[in-house]
Amino acid sequence: MNETKLIIADDHELFRKGLAELLSKHEDIKVIKSVEDGIEFMNILKSNIEAHIVLLDITMPNMDGFQVLKEMKNLSSTIKPIVISMHNDGNYIAKCAKSGAYGYLLKNADETELTKAIRMVSKGSKYFSAEISEKMINFMSVQSVSEDILSNKETEVLGLISEGLTTKEIASRLFVSARTIETHRANILKKLEVKNTAELIKKAAKINLI
Amino acid sequence: MNETKLIIADDHELFRKGLAELLSKHEDIKVIKSVEDGIEFMNILKSNIEAHIVLLDITMPNMDGFQVLKEMKNLSSTIKPIVISMHNDGNYIAKCAKSGAYGYLLKNADETELTKAIRMVSKGSKYFSAEISEKMINFMSVQSVSEDILSNKETEVLGLISEGLTTKEIASRLFVSARTIETHRANILKKLEVKNTAELIKKAAKINLI
DNA sequence: TAGAAACTCCGTATAAATACGGATGTAAAA
DNA sequence: TTTTACATCCGTATTTATACGGAGTTTCTA
């Protein structure tokens, strides 16, 4: 028979348990492991466990879903990740797709959709619902994936700005001139299409840059 | 027999279903309804359904958990709300306790804790785990519940600041002098214990003021 | 290898925010 | 009723941020 072995990675105990319970009714799907963070999952992955799919939450402590996806790609794992997230934010979806997710489900998806996604991915297809695809496309048409918007230095500067440091303070902490930080600030404002610090921090918080 | 009838209010279909499945194993607990937002729950409440407990999510569309709690208090409902949230933020917890929640569970609580909470609340007690209580106490000791921190005017100004408006722009929009807005800004910074706009917006976003 | 980013730095100027230290009338709460 | 918080306003001064426009070096990539 064709049994799909899957792992659940989610930091919410009740969600994990409930999901396992829910899936136990389906004979072709078997939950073989249940972990609560990315690190734990990576350990399992490295132990060469035989599994087909991992239902992966994005927001997890220690190591989040994005990092897990990246690592899985590096290790060219054969386990196919389906992301289960509560964010129907185009940015999240796009990042997951880019990082090698085989599917993206919202936590308010229904059981039918969940099993459909698992079965499709199990057969080698990808599963992104119409709603999800649309969000992603809309997002990509207006702005690039946030990961790529800012350079490393800019991201670092943004972090310090959000801590409440002034340009001068940031400059001395990063051992560069204040002019440099001013330029970084200007570039960040431009890239995120905002006109001052207040708007900047709000937007950065929204798209989870900080 | 003493069967506890409960309602689940959560916008995540999978969570709802999973939870129901999980609880179905317990004979003394019966899930009688499952709704996906606050409005839907209020309708059920008004239909005089017989239920003992509602497992209430905070972040829901249309009408969130806080509003539901407030409304339930107004209607002096006999259904006892247990909040299930993913935020272990002292501010959230304190607001719920203040609004009449009988319990507060994190979504990463385990099954044992869930059933324990349900049974205790069913018997008339309240259930706040040691961890949750601690968070709440820590929070309240350092700052009052966010709802009460800022005055109405200050909240309004904060909103406009976060939109990227300058002091002058805000002043003309609110038909007052720029000085007034400067004072408001200063007071807001002081109340939230931050030293500039960047930190302000970050904090405001964090405690969901904007 | 050529070109594009990224990172660094500079000058000049204006706009905006923050830090002081006041003041008044009104409304709500103790 | 007395106190307290709120909302409004003012002056002076300094610090920060933003807006221009430019340029050299390195590093990565097509």
C-alpha cells in the first residue's frame, strides 16, 4: 500500500496533537513524528528517518520554518515540506515558495484541503491553493521578496534604528562615519518607500524585518 | 452525569477540528458548537444556547476575543470563557483577566493542561497556570494595561505618527497648534518609556497600540 | 571581464524632533 | 471639594533626520 509518512513540526502542542488526531482517521497517512521546533526537526532529519512529508510551521522558537527550509535545501533532503502558517501574507508565501516548500496551507484551511495537499505533494505535485497563489502573485507584482529588499548592512542598521539608536550612535557602534549611516538610512527609506522613521519602523514591523 | 458542554471559537479551521477531535476522547467534555469568528459566536450566545464554556481565541476576524469578552460581560452571560491564545504577552493576559476570562491557555499548552483548565472552570474555579500568572504579574508591576496607558488624544496622535505624518501635518489635521502635538509626542514618549520615534513605533506595534 | 550592487565617505542645507521650563481652563475622580 | 489628569498653548535651544548631489573601493555576478 501507499502510506504517506509524515512529520509535524509546530510549537503549539495542542495544534500538533489535534492535527495528529485528525489525520489518524485517514488510513493512507501516518504521522510518525511530532516535534516542537526547527532544531528538533533538523536532528530528526539528520538521523535519516524515512519520511515523505513534513508539515512545517513558520513561527517556531530556536529555528524558524524559513531556516528549516533553507537547511533542507542545502542538505537536499527528500522530505517534502508543506508549510502550515497562520499568515496569509504574500511576503511569507513568496519566501516559502522560493525556499522550496511544496505547499502552503493556512491554519484556517479545512481538513479536506489538508489531506488534498498531503496527497498531492506525496505524489510529487505541489499544492498552493488559488487564494494562496493569488496573494503571492499580488505581492510579487508590487514588491520584491523582503529578504532581498535590504542589503545585510542595511538590515543591520535598521535593527539598530528600531532599538532607538541615533545615527551617530549607530555609526560609532559599527565603526563607520555618521555619513555612512545617513546614506544607509536614506537608502532604506527609499527601498521601503516610506518617508520617515515612524513609517519605516511600522512597515518593517509589518513585513517582519525586525 | 456531569457533562461539560463547550463551544470553540477560533478562526483556524484545522485548530478547531483538531481540538474537537482531541476532546472527543474525553467523555465528560462535549464540543457542541464550533465557530470561526466573534460575530458568529455572539449570534450563538444570543440564541440562548445551553453551554458551559467557550474556548476563545483572541485573534479572530470581524470581532476579536477582547470584544467578545467585553460583550459577554455586558450581557452577563453564564458561559465561562477560557482564552486560548498564542501570545504569552503579559499585556494580553492582563487584558483578558480584566475582561472576565476564567482561564488563559497558550496554544502550546498540552492536552492535560487543556482538560484540567476545562474541568476546573467547569467547577467554577479559574485557571491561570503558574507561568501565565507570572507573566501577568510581571507585566502589571512594570506598566499598566496598555489600553489605559495613553489618553484618547495621545492614541490618535500616535496613530497619525505611525502613518508617517510630521508634527506639523498632524497639527493641521487635528486643527490645533504644532506645540500641542509636540507636547503630546513628548508625553507619549514618556509614558511608553522610549526615547525617540523609532523606538516608539516599535513598542507601539509590539503592544498592539497601532 | 564588464557591469552592477554594496559599502564607504563628503558638503551644504533645511526640516523635524527632542529637551528644557513654563501656563491655563476643564473635566473627572478621590 | 480638592486634587488629578487632560488638552491646549508658548519660548528657546540643541540635536537629529532628511534632501540634495557626488565619488571611490570592493565584491559579486552575468
